Amino acid sequence: MIRQTLALLIALVAAMTFAQTSPQPPVAPREPKDVTVHGDRRVDDYFWMRERDDPRTLPHLRAENAYADAWFAPHAALKEKLYQEMFGRIQQDDDSVPYRKGQWWYSTRTQKGEQYPRYIRRRAAGSERAYDPSGSDETMLDLNELARGQAFLRLGLATVSRDAARLAYTLDLTGGRDYTLRLRELATGKDDAWSMPQVASAEWANDSRTLYYVTMDPQSKRADKLWRHVVGAAGPDTLVLEEKDELFDLGLGKTRDEKFLVLTSESKDANEQSLLDADAPADKAALRIVFPRRADVEYHVDHRAGSLFVRINDTGRNFRLVKVDAAKPDLGRAEQLIAARDRVMLDDFDLFAEDLVVTERVAGSLQLRVVDLVRGGEHTVAFDEQAYTVHTSGNAEFETRTLRFVYDSMTTPASTYDYRLDSRERVLRKRQPVPGYDPALYQSERVMAKAADGTEIPVSLVWRRDLKRAGPQPLLLYGYGSYGIALDPWFSQSRVSLLDRGVIYAIAHTRGGGDLGRTWYEAGKMGKKQATFSDFIACAEALIARGLTSPKQLAIEGGSAGGLLMGVVVNQRPELFKAVIAEVPFVDVITTMLDETIPLTVGEFIEWGNPKLPEQYAWMRAYSPYDNLRAGAYPAMLVRSGLNDTQVAYWEPAKYVARLRSLKTDSNPLLFKINLEVGHGGASGRFDSLREIAEDDVFLLVELGLVE
């Protein structure tokens, strides 16, 4: 009560101050720079912002934060109320469902008041290696302890050696994907003196002393070198392989049966995998390529009983599954297990000693197909809801007939199941507790929107049943639509605060994403990228035509490549939207993609195009948000960024906001919030991130006319 009263007083004082002072938005200095390419004249007045050391940069960013804070100040009580609602829906003391690997059961634990989880384990009991409810836990890693004194912390990887004696883990303390690899002796809880910066992935060999790891170039953030480290050995680590092609990044994994380490060299549309015998002595271990890289061909392998199971798109864009001899892989002699299909995407597969589980995408919905490799026969695991997501998780054991998967939907919190592959028995191990949430109050469905070319675009929706109106009402439409990433409908406890205030939430499954398979992705990239933007607009128009919302009640949101989507659609159809949230938006497409010193640029040529080539420049120039800003009215906008972002540099949204301010003719708010201590993903703590979400919701509720 005291806290609420204090928040209300603060809000009243802030409202009076805001009304009296009427703060003006920051005006960034204009310093014209000619960035003309291919004879197309372009002048960038704010190019100077990319220099962090420029004495004008940080003061300007702080001024932007101060201006945004002044706008939010009158709504401090609402922000605090939203935060407390979201905070109240978090299970403070919470354990994940333990999974077994070897003689240990592993899980995470979060405790009341703590921002981060603890990684724990418990020794298995008896010959069956069962979970012992009365056993004692051992803390491997306490992220709360490691986060003390840090503004940001993110765990990259945590992998235990085969003898379960050592833990290899990486931490990023900047938000700039600056992961440092460390080794911990689990018996003592102490880290080795050895560490390695800029590590992207790592795996143990089976001797539990040899660790292979991949490092990133600190400037480009490209994972390009594979190294071998032997615990306790003198001398420098051994460079095993360097990937010279700038389009490709390295990643390291291991087959589930632990026979091989798998090194993947991957671009946006092709890859090559190499095997390394996990039992071979360090001085005799050698990589051998499975299939040499080929343009537009991707594949991924796992191993069972001398055979490689290969998911590959050589005969169809949606992938097929084949089996080849592990000693002499030959696609010409492959046994085809599942053919490539036009309407079914083979998303993934899990291989076990006796079973194969295939994750397939049919008409935009995921399903699990189980194949008995020993006795024959197959079946599909069915799900009831219309719009949902499911993924296998925690399946560390090769010799098992139990599959673990996690299911959730827009109304059902994350639910962890153990599924018996032989009896088909499904056991719910845990449904994520959400205090105060009643799923019966909410409804979800999927509708279709028709794009300009006649293609039907799925839209997933959720709303609170008793707040659903006969006529238009506030609606938030979310989009991404790039890199083949599917926006399978997910549950969000923070979203409930909007639903409880009468906002419908919708997801646009546009081309450019992977929602309907590989061909869906390829229909919205490179020269076809406009399809992503047109699809999103078509979804918005369809929702309006159905009477669900209206332009004065329609808000939109997207981040990173989804922030690009936001920038494009407000340029192309500004009158269609009332409010926009653009998080870490990729909006300065041409200038960024012309600069190969910026992290990720070269590898992104296969996603967006290379503007040094006139034809590709033309299609990027046609939609680049920064370059297509024009004088006129724009919706209310909240733009977010992080100073340490290495994926979308802070200067892109900073320049975008500055230029838009100089051109917009309306009085709608244009707010820019930049976190000066983090990077691409925003705040890292489970409570800190809620404050940012609460602020976003304040912006939406104010602009949609739903302020309490």
C-alpha cells in the first residue's frame, strides 16, 4: 500500500512537472556526409553518430533517454502496477524438470528474489539410475553469484565432461556477445586459471581432458577458428582449423551417442559438416568431411550403429532424411527414409538407440513423428490446439525409450512431457506455474489473410473471452519474417497484462520466416524481401476487415529484423497504424551492408543482398527504412536499442530517430530508449527485463486510449 501511494505521488508530481516544462525532443546536430552509391545520391546528416568517442554522441543518447523518461513520468504509477502484475505471475521459487545424463540428473533452480538461475545436479540412484527425491543437490554454477557487481550477465554454454568432473561454460558481461570460456572443477567449485575470450561453442572429447572450442574474431564476431585445449598441458592451445570463407561460421556439437564431435561450417544457405572421433587421442584426432559444401545445400547429421542419419535439402527445399555409411558417406548409395515433400517441412530429428523422432511442419503446425528402428512401425504424436509450438528438449541419453518435449500455446504455459515411445503414454512432468492465471479466461485461434498475390498468410490470435467485443478493439500485431525463423505461437505471462485490458494479441506469420517451411522463407528474402512487408500489411488489413480492430486501435511490434519490418511498413502505410514499438531495429540497411568491418555484414549478403552490386542495391534501396523516410505524418513510435549491441549497432536506431524527427509533421510521440549498459537482447535479469516490458505496455496503453 505504501509503495502504491508513493508511486501515485511520484506520478502526480511528474505530471505537473511535465505539463509545466513541456520538454522538447533532442535535436541532433546535422553534419551532411555524401554516401552516394551507383549514382544514386544519398546524404546522411547523422553519419557522425557511429563514432562513440565523438563528444556529441553519448550526451545526445542521454538526452534521448531523458526526453523519453519525461514522457513516461506521468505514467509512473501505471508502469509500477504493470510491473507488479508481471512480477506476481512469476513463480519465485522454481525448479526445472531434471534430465538424466550418465550418473547424474541435471536441472536449474531459481529462488525468491534472485534474478538468475542456479545450475544444479543430483546423483542418480541404483542400477536404474533413477531420480532420488530424497537426494542432495550439488550447485555447479550460481549465476547470481557471478552477476554480483555486473550490469549484465548472460550464460552462453554449459557443458559437462563425460566423467562429470569438469564444467566448461561461457559468460558474456557486456551484452555484446563477448563470451569468455572458463573451466570449473566440480568437486571443488573452483575455476581453472586458464580462460579464453570470444568463444562461440565448445565440446569435450571423451577423455574428459581434451576440450575443443571455436573462437570468434573480436571485430567481425565471425566464429572462424577451431582450437584444442588439454587440461593441465603446458604450452599454447592447438589451432585445428580456420574457416577462411567470410560467408561461413563455425559451430561445434556432438552426436547423441557421443561417438563423434561434429564441426559445422555454415552460411545462410549452405553448410559442411566434419566428424572427429571423440575417443581418439588428442594427437591423433583428425577431422573428416561428411559431404563437401555445395551451393544451396544444407545438411545435418547424427550417428547410430555405424550409420549417419542425414537431414539434407539436396532433392527438395523442405529436406529429406537419408541413412549412409558413417565410414564412407555416399549420397549415391544412401537409403532414403523420408522423401522431400513440397507441403511438409522436415524441421529436425532426434536419434536414439531404438527410435527416430522427426519434427515436421505441416500447414504451419508442428508435429512429432515416431519411427521404431528396431521393430518397425511409426506413429504421430497429436496435439489438440489449433495454434501452438512444440520442441524436443532435455534428451541427453542415447539409450532410452522416453522422449521429452515441451509444449505451449498462446493460452497454455510451457508444459514439459515425458512420452514413452513404446506405450505412447504421455506424462505431464510440469506445467510452468503462473500465479493468478486462469487459461479458461482466454481463447486462441488462427485466421488467414490474403496477400496481394493471392497467397494466404496465417495469423495467430489470442484474447480474453469476456473482453472480446462485437466491434473493433485495440490489437497488437507482432512480426519478424526473416532468416527462416518460425514464429510458432508461444505463451507469455507478461502478455496477460495487455489481454486483461482488452487488447487482442496477434502474430503475423509472413514469408521470409520459416512458418510454412523452407520455400516460405525463400519467398521473402533477397530480391523477394518486399513480400515480407506486403504480407504484414495484408495481415493488418485483414484484421481490420474482419472488424477486430481499426487503424486508430492497431499497434505493431517487432525487433531486430522485425524492427526493419516496422520501419518499412510505417514508411509504406503510415496511416494504417496507431502506435509502433521497434526494438533494436535494423533500419539503416544500405550503409550498414556497405561496411564489411561491421559484425555480421559479409555473412548477411545471402540474406539481404550486397549493395555493392547495382541490382541488389536497387532492391534494398527500395525498402531501406532510413533511406525512405519522407516528410509526413507517422504513428506514435517507441524505439529501443543497446549501446553494446554487435548485431544491430546503436547508431542505426539513433540516426533513424534523429532523421524521422526532422521530417515528421505530426505531434505523435517519438521516443528513443537506449540501455547504455547492454546489447541486443536488453536487460538480462528476469526482473529487470520486466521493467522494460512494463514500460512498453505503458506506451501502448496510453496510445491506444486504455490508460486507467
